[in-house]
Amino acid sequence: MAANLFDAFDPISSKQWKQKIQFELKGADYNETLVWNSPEDIQVKPFYHKDEFTKAFPVSTKASEFKICQNIFVYDVQKSIERALDSLSRGADSLRFTIENESIDITHLLEQLPLEKITVYFNLGFISIDFVKKIDAFAKKNNTIIFCNLDSIGQLAKDGNWFVTNEKNNFDTLNLLTTTTTSISLISINAALYQNAGANMVQQIAYSLGQVNEYFNRIETINQPIVFEVAVGTNYFFEIAKLRALRLLFNLIAKEYNHNLDCNIIVSPTKRNKTLYDYNVNMLRTTTECMSAIIGGADAIANLPYDALYHKDNEFGDRIARNQLLILKNESYFDKVNNPADGSYYIENLTNQLAEKGLALFKDIEANGGFLKQLNDGIIKRKIQESADAAQELFDLGKEILLGTNKHPNKQDKMKHDLELFPFVKVKPRKTLITPIIEKRLAEKIEQERLDLE
């Protein structure tokens, strides 16, 4: 008997496999029947073989070390502290606070938390030198890992205006903060905006890199890790490859600026494919999306509660979302293996193609004035809108399926009575420097029609 089971069988070449498949197709065209084209113009084959495999790019991912992150919107500081402590006692090991008002007593908030055991992210709806310095002083005193996610370009893209008045003032402030703070990470990239607005994966990667390059060019000193806030959808293997390609290309560009720190990637499920009706299906979507994030190498994952579209923050939704991650981490062996995608010809191939296409688009953006110029000129928004319209057309035609919404809907399902939040795009006319990039879900139109008929 062979010492190695595989030695007992003759190797099968990719040509032999294709011949066998062609025979089974009984005359049907191989390419038309089994090869499909993704929105990123990547041809996906029915099988991948080592005969056709080129050398893999080195992407180190630590799936065993991902943090379970709890999102908390800070309005009442004491209630936020209570919620944070409860989340930590129930399995979270990272917190992401969203703060819109700089009058919040940030020192009191931080003093009440067991910061020696956790990682903290802040999403600030403003930029304030004094506020950030308070966070830095606390981090230095308590040896705490804090990411203060400041993304001035992302603010312009999402809101249409800078944090403060104009471009120069924003970068002057960031330059001052990066040279006077020593213990916290400051710069982040809101890549989730592009996914939630309908950009394809190549665009998400390239636009994120474009933002990074703008920061490297305009900020003199970046001595802390840069954070990417990324959204992932249900194209399982593609999303794994997207995160791997993003990390690979970031490190490639960062080395050109002598920045030798790896990026920190915090991932959330996309809102784009979430639905109001048959909302329990959202739990299935977020489960596979969180799996993609883990295998793709996310440093932290903040799951999206199944009812986040129409309910205010609530203990039950948070607990279910957190428990999904706890099951994946502690009961599904995702905490046991690093680099879990290594050796998968399919994922390696997708990683290579997304990296190559993302880098090519990034280079094209740089050759045509850079990301900020194209954002100001409306080119970035137009390109995203073209991708979003193409995906919307597929959904409207029933080719892009959301179960329970445009396929097998439950006509008896009523939602109007359960809406605590407005789940659609909000129109707020105001003066902006540029037309903002708007996040929009695929199911919005069909859901509005159903609500009107209830």
C-alpha cells in the first residue's frame, strides 16, 4: 500500500478534466454554459488546477486573531458606558464608538472601560484638535490601543463637504495632529461607502488606494497603522479575495513611502443587499459575509444586526449579531488557523486578478490627476453610479436575487407597523462643495411599493 494515499492514483491534468467536462456537457458550449463573467470583468471558470496556477502573491492573514467589535453610538455617555460593559461581558473584545458631538466627555467614557484588554475605534463626525489630544493623552497614560478614524476625504465623499471649510484647513489639521499625537492611530479610509453605494470590487480597492495615496502625499508623518473600514457582500470567495488584494496592494504602496506598518482592516456586512421584508434572511447574509471577512484576514469585525434597517439599536439585535461571530470564532474553528485561504487555486486566482485590476485602475486615477481631483470633478461618483445602475438592473430583472424580496416573497408579510427608522435614502437639500456619494440598497424601490400597498 502506498505510503501516501495520493501516490496510489495517477495525477489528472487540467486538459483531462476539461475533456471530461466537455463530454458530460453533451455538445453544449463549455464557455457559454460554465464560464461566467463578474461585474469586475473576471471570468470565473468551473474548476482551477495547479497546471494553470501562477505563483501566489504573499498575503499574510491572521484569521485566529480577529476581534469581535461592538458598534456604539454615543449620545448619553453613561448609557454608552453601560452598553459597552455589557457587550464586553457577552463576548465583544473591541468597541467602535460613533461620536457626532465634541461636547461628549471622552475622558469619562474611557475611564470606565477595561481598556487593557480591548481595542477601541472612534468614528468622529467632526475634527477637533483638543478632542483628539484628549484621546491621545489617555491612550498614552493607560497604554491603550486606540484607532481614531479620521477620514477627511471620506467625509467629503460622503457628505459633500469637508469637516472644516476647505481642503487646506483639513490637511493642516491632520498634519498638526500626526506630529503632536504619539499613542493613537489617526488616519482611516471609509471604503464601506463605495461598496454600499454600488461600486464593484475593483473600484472599491482602487478608490481606497487612491485615498491612501492622497494621505501619504499630503501628510508629512504617518507613524501609526492606517485603518480601512470595509463592507463585504455575499459574493463569498470574491469578498475573501478582495480583502486579501487590498492588504497586498496597501503594503505595496506604503513601502514606496517608507511606511512599514501593516494596515488594520475593520469589516462590516454591507447594507446594500439587506432587506426590510423577510428580514430574518439578513442573518444568513451576514453570517456568510462575516465568514468572508474572517478568511480574508479582517483585524476586527462589527456585525450588522438583522433588524438594523428598521429598528433602533436594541439589546436583542446586538446579541444575535455578536453571537453569530462568537459561534464562528469559538465553535467553527475559525480561531485555529492563520492564512486559511492559502493553497486554494480559486481564491489565489481571484486575489491576483483583483489586485492586478485594482492596481491598474489606481494607476489610471493617478495618471489623470489623482483621487481627490477625480472626486471633485464628479468622476468617482459617476463611475460608481454606473456600476450601481448595472447591479440595480440585474436585480430589477430578477437576475440578481434577494430571497424573500424579488424571489419567493411572502405576500402576507407586513412591515409598516414595525418601522422605528426610515429605511430608505433620505433627501436633504443643502449646499455642498461636491455631489456626495449616496449609499442605496438594491431593494428600496420594491420595498417602498409594498409599503404603499399595506
